[in-house]
Amino acid sequence: TTTDLSFKLSYYNEYKSYLSIHHALAVLMSTLVQYILVRGDLAGTWPRGAIIAQACHAATAVIYQYRNDDNVMTYTNDMDNMHKCVLEVKSEEQMLNLSQKLKESNIDHKLWVEQPENYCTCIAVKPYPKDMVRGFFKKFKLLQ
């Protein structure tokens, strides 16, 4: 009936609002951070600017790809307070292994593959509450 449908729609909207409030509270309790991982083995052969460009490509791509995600919208609505952590992976193999582990754990990310060379150069993770994802990155050091 129309009344039944109206009640269900009202309930759905209240539930959706509850989820948004719940998400906002969770975000407030943990800083949103975007992890970016760059291949350190490229430093010997690639110019520094080219390596930085790879990180920029990946970070831009993942933000755009997930632009309608609640975390991304919260993160980009406060641009003056963004938190990024740029880490180093030792090799392409280590990068591919990490990307697979993130995929298996449903952690949204972008594996940047430079073309036409077809080199995996960087991973950028969508912004997440730090407490939720930092375990994946504990073994990596800051990019030097």
C-alpha cells in the first residue's frame, strides 16, 4: 500500500541519516589518511621529479575514482588539513604483493602503471581512518 511504502521510505531515509552520522563520528575518532607507496628501486634510474609525478598521478586517480565515497568527500572537503603518508616499497614484486593483499582485504586503491613502459610505479590508497589501514603499512619506511 501507499502508506506501507511511505513508512518504508521514511525508515530508509532515517537509517541512511544514521549511517551518515555514524560514519562522521567514526571519522572524527580517527584521522583520515591517504597512504602512497612508491618504488624505491626506481630512484637509481629515474629523475626525482618523474618519481614524484608517479605519486601525483596515483593520488589524483584514486581520489577521482572514488570521488563519491564518504571518506573521500570528507577528506577533500577539508583540503587544508589533508594527511598523506608517502612510503617506500623495495621492488615491483613487493608492490604487486601489497596491491594483491589490499585487494583481498577490500581496501580501495590505485596501482599506477606507467605507460607505455608498463611499469608498476606507485600505489595510492583511498583515504581511510588511520586506525583501519595502518597495519598494512607498518613494515614500510618513509620514502627518502
